[in-house]
Amino acid sequence: MTSVLVSGGAGYIGAHACKCLARAGFTPVVFDNFSTGWRDAARFGPVVEGDLMDRGALDAAFAEHAPVAVMHFAALSLVGESMRDPARYWSENVNGALNLAQAALAAECRKFVFSSTCATYGDQDGVVLDEETPQQPMNAYGASKRAIEDMLRDMQAAHGLESVIFRYFNVAGADPEGEIGEAHVPETHLIPLMLQAVAGERPALTVHGTDYDTPDGTCIRDYVHVMDLVEAHLLGLRWLLDGRSSRVFCLGTGRGFSVREVIDAAGGVTNRPVPVTEGPRRPGDAVRLVSGSARAAQELGWVPQRSDLATMIRDAWAWHRGPGLTG
């Protein structure tokens, strides 16, 4: 078995990545401080409870498990919070990633798969974003991720740390087998918030901003099914293990959906009304963010299988109605 250190492996995307890795014959080693991750989700390999700001804990994890590669998911990721407290995002996201990269290099582990974000592009309306689009982040979350990308490029040039960087937007859906799904405390993502409203677990879904310059006045985002996303990460890992050099890939469908379109689709999937209230815009939210994936298709052979809106909502709804996570 070949070990891969997965930072944030108890979180939503990280846990799905661990399942994908285990199924592919790797041993995922979860490295997580469980500040937002779920212990029940860390079920596919060894678990190390530790913080990215603790270099000693990282060094010990690399020494014990000797991973051949790193998948880095752990990060603060709330746009609004990053606008209110940018210093925390610069400190924890950037310094945490730097500690992880330095620990990997010290352990002679030179393959690094990084979960970045299309928030590095900022608000570029009417453009399908690709790897060559200029990066103009409009909040500290996106800016911190761009800084990590720059750091990885510098460490590749200086120390041979090869990386695959993935930029993507909204991740949705859940493991179709129902073992793991999406749960945050507090919940901030559109589809789980919407399903909680449908299930009567919250009074209503708040739509933040209805006066954007879009056909129905609500923001437009590109959505990717979590299982399609982690499959891309597995392909990125194989890219590096095959001896190929650092590369950036955007992951998306090239088609965005407005908040109202997602609400309408959820009503159709669940056959229940979605209670909705309207609220003001949130600071840092872009109008329209859509990402293409032509390079990922051509070079990685990545073809999303479940990233249509109905399937993403159906899988999330099935998991939401199941036993869920207990913490």
C-alpha cells in the first residue's frame, strides 16, 4: 500500500478524497485538527490529529507514515469571514501550507496536490475562466490561496517540489453510497442550507442578493459533484507519480446556475417546496463565476460523471435523509 497524507481529510472534500484514494489502492493518512472536520468521516485509513501550524506534528506524521505524496485540502474558506478577519486567513492558510510543504520537503516527499479555488480570479463577468485567466482575487480567502500557488511555484523552482493545483468553485453532492456527505457547523453552503430548509430543520433559505446583473437577479456559480472532483485529484496524483511536472487545472462544467435555478431544481428533486427569504448581498461575493475544464479533459482525461444539477442535489438529499455524521 502507498500512503498519501491528506490534510483536512476529515472535512467534506477531504473525506471523499480519502475514500477515493482507498478504493484506488492507496492508504490515505488523515491529518486534521478536527476544528471543522468530522471524526466519523475519517474512516478510510490512519488518522493523525494535528494542526498545520505545528511543524513538530507534521514532521512526526511524515516520519511515521512515509507518504509518497500530499493532498492539501485544509483551509479556512468562508469568504465573508475572510473580509472581516483577513489576518487570520493570511496567517492560517498561508503559514499552514508553508509548514506542510516544508515538512514534505524535509521528508523527501516531493509530490503535492493542492486544492485551490477559482476565487483567485475575482469577479470577471461573462468569462469562462481557465488556467490563463488573470488572477484578481477580491477577498482574503482567494488572495491567500493565490499566495499558496505562488509559494508552490517558487518551491518547485528552488527545491523540486512538484505540484498539481486545482481551481474550482462550488462543490456539491455526496457519496452515492451514503457513507459520507456534506456537513458544516455553521452551515454556509447553498445546497445543504436549502435541503435543511426543505426538511424543516431551518425556517427558510436566505437568498443573499436579488439585484445582481444576471437574468434572475441572483448570483451564478459553477457546481461540480464532489465525487467528480476527488476523481480529478486522484488523476492529479497519478500525474505526479508518473513523473510529470507541475501543472494547474481548472475544474468546472463551463455552465453556471443561478441561486434561483438551484432552488427550482431542488424543488423538483425533493418534490417539496423550498422556503425562501431574501437578504442583502454579502461582502466579497462575485456576480458570476464559471470555470471550464478543457485542459483537465485533454491532459488528465477527466470527464465529470455526476455534475448535473439534479444528480448533485439527489445525492445530497439522499445522504441528508440518512443517518448522517455524529461528530
